[in-house]
Amino acid sequence: ATARIWFRKPLNEQASFPGKPLDTTSEMMKMSEKFIITQHSSPMPTQTRPRRKRHKRPTLKDIANELGITTMTVSKSLRGVGRISDEMRRLVHSKAEEIGYLSARDRLFPPFIKSSGSSDYQLKLLCPTIGRIERGATVPYRNDMIVGLDHALSKTDGAVQTGTFSSLEEMQSLLAKEHFHGVILSEPLPSRWIETIGSITPIIYTIGHDFQTRVDSVYFNEARAAATAANRLWNAGHRSIGWLGVLDRNAPFHIPDSEFGIENTADWLSRSAHGTRLASWLYLARQQPGTSVWPVNLFDRDWRTCSLSEAVGRASRTLFQSHPRPTAIVCLSNAIAAELITQLEESGLRVPDDMSIVSYGVEKSGVLEDGRQISGLSMPMDKVGSLVPEVVQRRLAYPEGLSISFQLDADWVEGNTVRSLTHSF
């Protein structure tokens, strides 16, 4: 008769076998085989399982043979490079999905396809600014992003072109004359513009704004950044923390309000590049464990009639009227933080002894005239720019792929504008 052994416990638990206790699964399996054999009067018959037939993985050559084209044409079509017609790209992608080479709807990344290093893989990207005046040199974070992007493109002899456009039609005209592999945005555009440009070439946002569909983005995670700043201040003993921002309107470097549709909610959120930053602080202000809600003030400024100094003064006075009064204020940008520090010290308050100040992007323009470093979050945009080519290449290779958002972590810079109220910070 054949003895049967039933395992009622996991194999990694000790079981009762002849001999010493077993410590590993492999040892138990060996002992169980020996134990079964010793309980038979004759060796157990062996059974051979039929091998499963392995299905051959589809290759580029399979797609080429199906369509009667070369593997090079297939490779270029799948990567979105070279002079391949849109119809041919659609045929190749359709056949690739049909035979199981890739699924454009269910995968995050396309399969790796080795490039040949030819000129077909040299990206040409457009980084536009919008408005009636050229302001590229006055936007440090955008300039840093372009530096990182240009450095990444230089490795493959790619190129980035900048320019200021006053209208969608002007940008369309350039895109019709010259071939660009993607448009890299450092400010939100109306949804109508996004749909038009996106029908011509891929769009990548390099700001926290990603409210629109069919757009990829690379930026810093605003919720994590807000939590980092709040945690630093909380651990330093600050229990009432204010937030100060300025929302500009009617600036000559802004898209006219008439371009944003009132019927599209994404356009409601496209008036500022810092919407996710404000949203993160609004949530923190109401969820923090203190007994009162932290004051948050996004001052609405008419750029034509109100200076930054006036806007900061009026907004900060509102914050100081809060009860309890904040012991620390987080500012939307370095320009706002620097102006606030000037006004506080002119009124007789000392930073950080009487008021702590924190800002965003302090790695750039975060040093005051007297040499003090503003405390706050480092969000180096050159890192953002260096990742853009990979995102563009993915979109070219994968036109129907899922829209993705790469989010980096901001770092804390100690600086000289935060006072510890607990002497343990």
C-alpha cells in the first residue's frame, strides 16, 4: 500500500519527519521524497509531464514580413523617427499590437528598440514663451530648465530652439515650416492651444500644471514639497504658518483671458503655473493638527496698475491680522520672499528673529543683497530639463501610450531665514 502524506502547515514551518528538524524548504522537500520512498514496498512509478510549447516572441522581422517592408522601417516607425509617413506608422503600430509585439493602450513604456546612432535620432525641440514681450532672460527657472535640456540633447547632437509668440497662429506657422519633435512648455496654455499643437507634435510640460489630458509632464511633486517645508517649520516649533502668493493678471507676457474657455474647467486652472502649489498649501492649512487654520493668501494683482511691492505689502498685512499671527511665512517665489523680507525689516521686524521666511526654488536667486541665503526648497530645473528628451522619445515611439507625469523630490536648503523656536532644529 502507498503511504500518503498531507501537509497541513506551510513548508517553511517545521514538520515531523524521521531524523532532525528541518529548517529550509529545500531540505524538507528532499526529506519528504525520501520518506515517501521508504514507505513503499517497491519504487514509485515516475510520471513525465508534457512540455509546454513555448510561443515565439514576435520580433521586428515578423512585423516587417507581415507588411512587406524592411525592419529598419518598422524600427523607425515604432520610435517615431525618420521620414516615415503617418499612414505607415499607423500600419506598423496596428500590426505590432495585432501580433502581440506591444499594446499601446495597456503599457506604460514601449519595448526597448536599439537605435543606430544616425541623424534620425537627433531631437529638435521648441521651447516657446507667450506674450507681447520677450522675457526669456527674466525667468531663471525656465533658463535653468533649458540649460539641462540643452546638455542632454548635446549628447546626441540634438537642438533646442527658443522663441516668443504672441498668438497660437504664429506658433502654428513655425511648426508648419519647420519640423520639431516636441514642444516644451514652461507655462500653461489654453486647452484649445494644447489640442492644436498636440495634433502636430508632442507636448511636454515642465511645470506642476498637468490638468489637461494627452500631455506629458516633468516637474517636482508639489504636495511633497509643501509637506517638506511644513514639516521643517513644525519641527522648529512653528505652530502658525502663513502662505503668501501673488497671481498676476493682464501682464504683457500672459495669454489674454479671452483665449481661455469658460466652458472648459481645465482652462479655469490654467491661469497660473502654480495651481498645484496653492492647492497643496490649502489642504495642509486645514489638515494640520493645530487648533486654528493656517492663513493662506493668494493676492490677485493687476500687473498694469499694482507693483509687486504694493501687492506684497497688502497681502502680508492680511496675514498679520490673522489670529494667532503667523510666526513663519512660506512665499510662492524668491521675488516675493525678498520683497517681504525688505518690508519687514524696514518696519522694524527682524528676519528670522521676529519672523521666519521660506521660499521655493532657493537654489536660484535665493541669496539676498546682504549675502543671506533664503531658507526653503531647492527645485533645480536643470534636472527637469535633462529628463525631457527621454519623455519626448517615449511619446514619439508610443503615440497612443498613456500620458505620464514624472515628479521629482525637492530638497531642503537650511539658509539663514528660519528661526528655531524649540532650539532643536
